[in-house]
Amino acid sequence: MADEAYRRLPGAEIVLAGIADIEAGRRSINASAVQCAAPRLRRIGLEAPSAQGDVPAAHDLYRQLRAEYGDAAHSRYNAILARIASFAGAAELARRS
């Protein structure tokens, strides 16, 4: 898939920003979310590195969300991961067509 096609998919605002953050060495909510879904994103052809270190990406994502959103962290966590799943699913369908 071309880069332009990825930008039109649901969740691209998280995935593409997260990949850019990882490439720039920034730790962000989007970067942690991408690392959570790295294996699936790699299967669709994206350069999505897995988390490094002792802390799983999902734990790091939740910690960042908790710091920013407090008690709303859980719903944000679920929404972000669902959005990435939508992105990956749409990309998988597009690759098959």
C-alpha cells in the first residue's frame, strides 16, 4: 500500500504519528500504542518496532494515559487500541483487493 492510502484509513492519525515519534526517538502515547500493535502492523508492511526494555508497551501506554487523563485512562486505552485495530483491519482488507 502507498503512504497516501494509509493516511485515509481509520486510525491513521495514531499509527502514522506513532511511527514518526518512534523514528524521532520520542516516547509518546501514539508511539506506545504502535508498539502494542507492532506485530500486526508489520504484517501489513509498516516499519513498527516493538518496545525495548523491561516494561511491556501496553503497560507504558496505560501509564502515560493515566498521567494525562487520570481516571479516564482505561476508556482512552481501549479506544486507542480499538482505533489501531480498525486501521490494521482496513489495511488488511485493502491489501487483499
